[in-house]
Amino acid sequence: MSSRKKPARGTAKPVPKKRTSRPAPKRAAKPAAPRSGAYADFMVQAYAMENDARDRYTEFADQMEVHNNTAVAQLFRKLARIEGLHATRIVREMGWRKPPAAAEAWMWRQSEAPESVPPGELHYLMQPWHALELALACEQRAVRFFTGISGSTAPADVKRIAREMAAEEREHVQLIREWMKKVEKPDPGWDRDPDPSLYSE
Amino acid sequence: MNAPAQAAQLTPQKFKSDVKPVWCPGCGDYTVLSSITKALAALAVRPENVAVVSGIGCSSRIPAYTTCYGFHGVHGRALAAATGLKVARPDLTVIAAGGDGDGYSIGGNHFLHACRRNVDLTYIVMDNRVYGMTKGQPSPTTEPDWDSKLSPQGTGLREFHPLVIALASGANFIARATSSDPNGTAELIVQAVRHPGFSFIEVLSPCVTFRPEQRTWKDRVHPAPVAPTDDPGRAARRLMTDDGFNIGVLYAGHRKPYRTEQSATPSSVAELEAEFIL
């Protein structure tokens, strides 16, 4: 590992808080209708998605902390906390005493969870704006994921909750766009390191 | 689309230690670590029944990042230590891990003979075609024309072809994985551990610091277009002609794994000590 100078980067300004609780009344106010087995399966999957996203952001925060990029580390930590709250809320709403083991060990067969940033996207000189850009792409993938289910042949109760979740993810997309407006956009050449790791004499 | 992993009680998190990896952000080795922990959870083996053995290099730090038993050994000697361990304790799941320099250069001879001996263990090589820890020297798998300050105009040396060499040396399971697909890599590790004999997985794991161009690997990899074969001749033809980005199991043979006659487990420390008296 090479020694690297702490990069100069834009200071993140106060940002709008991403809403962490859904407008619960919509769902809570409805009389408890019998739910299909597919509904529980879907919620396990939704939990796994939030959980995976939290874990990935946590890993990223750890990576950036190790490399002393504290601004981005803090931002990833905040995003992890938000995804964790979403996961916890699903547990609460489903009345699970603890997260289902199947969700904890969920393996997405074809690809990764839609709301997780793909691995390998980080750069040690990245700035908060880049982190938000990655988060934005995740939220957009989540919108597509839930929209796809809401338009599928899934049972009605699954389609309904998928529609609600798609709407929430759309809100998150908007919130992150607002957040990005308040963060300094990096200049071209942001990844130029005055003390590069490559031997260059 | 997806399915719950088999081991519901053991989560990947249980296989991660509190030690934070110090790899560069974006390094493929993070994904391989994640894939190993997912695979072990899916295999439903307990951390205390798994040993992760490594040599020296960036990727060889991996044992410390798991809660399994670990052995961070001498440069190039991961397979020697892993082989000894598995022969002595066949009840353990033994995973050897490391990089292309450690495995194919310093440990090249051990690699050949580990394939030949066919002891039931899994070898995961995180190949980034460079010595990252020592700041970017060409490794055995580096392309001959990779131009860098440390190898002006490239080495001009033909690169090592680990999968072909593994096949020729007798490896019983050969797969290629990519760090851009953590779950796919986890599934391959599960298959490799379950397959009897010496299983070898080469993971394309970019070094974003010294080989930043490898970030594009994720766009070049593709699933192997054919099913795995158990015919070494056919596998050899495929491996010799593939583009280096085929992902999946490429060979799964039926050679009987090496086994030793099991002596009775010593019942006391004194009995164990007696075995070492010359």
C-alpha cells in the first residue's frame, strides 16, 4: 500500500435528510387482509435487498476510513444507516421477532441486490458527490426492480406493496438528486494524485 | 431469480472478523472475501472447522479477515501448508488463497504438485496480473507487452496459463470467476469445496492501483458458453482457445482424491509429543 497524501476535496454541506419512514398510515390504516405466501416471500426479498445495501455501504465506509477519506466514509456510513432503518422497518411491519434467517443468507442468483452499489466502483480520491452518484444509481435500480414486480403476474397483495415501494424509491431518487445539488461537484482531474502510487522516476 | 442460501443459521457475517481489510478501495479482493464468507455460510460449515491458508501478498492477507482458523504462511508456500494440514486433519475444510505472484511464481512448483497430488482442498487465486504489494512489478500472468516504468515496453515474456497448467498437472476441478460477480463467485466456491480432490478457482480480481485498466474487466467477462466437461482432452482444447474471460466451471474430473491411512488421534498431549521425538 502506498503512502498517499490526504486529498483536498469539497466539503459536504448540510444535506436534506433522506426520509427513513414511509407514510405508514397508508398501509397501517387498511384492514388486515389475508396475505398470500408470496407476500411473505417478497418481504423476505425486500429485507434482503435493504440488508445487502446496508452491508455494502458499511464495507465502503470501512474502506474509505482505512484510506483516510473521512468525508466519503461518513457519507457511506449515513447511507448504511438509512438502509438499515429500512430493513428494520420491514422486520417490524412483518411482525418478525428477528430477521428471517433465509433473508440474512439470501443469494441473488443472477446478479446482486438491486439497491447495492456494485463492487469495485470506489476510488481512494473519490468525493461525496461520487458517492451520491453511486447511491442514485442504486435507487434508480430499485425503482425499476419494484416497478417490474408491480407490473408482473404476482399476486395482488405483492403487486400492491411493490407499487408502494417503487413510489418510495422514486422519492429517494428525488432526495438524492436534491442532496447532490448541495454537494460540490468535483472538478475534472479529481483523481489526479500529486503523489501517485506508481513508480515514475 | 434468486433463492435462499441453504445455510439459514450461519450467515456470511459470522465468517467475517473484526479486522478491517487494508486493500485499496475498488480492489477485487474485497469481493473475493465476501464470496468466501457467503460460500462458507451456504456450505453450512462452522468457522472452527475451516482453515484458510495463504502465502504473501495483498490477497494473502485474507485469512485475518475471516473468523476461520488461518495460517498466513511463507511466500509461495500456501499450498504446502494447506496440503499438510488437510492430510493431517481431513475433517477440516481447507481453503488456500493468494495471488498470481505468490501462487504461480514463488509458489509455482507447489502449484504443479498440489494439482498432481489431488488432495481434497480448494485453491483460490486472485489474479490481477501484477505484484501489487511491492508496487507494480510484472507477475507470471502479466501480458508480455504491458508497458510500465518497471518493465519498459513490457517483459516480452509469454504469460503463464494457470488453468491449462492446472489441467495438465492433474487438478480435479478448474473454474474461472470474476470479482465483479460476488454471488457467482460464491457459488463457484461452493461447488469447488464440494468437489472431491484439488479444486482450483482463478478469480479475475482487478488491481485498481497498478492496473487501473483492469476496471474494464467487468465488461469483458461472460459466462462460459458450454457446460463443464469431465474430458481432459476437450477441456484442454477449450482452455487453450478461450479468451481468458470465460466464467464458470471449465473442468470437473473424477480423479480419486489423495488420502492417507488415518492413524488414531493421540489421546493425550504426551502421546502427541511422542510422535515428534527423534
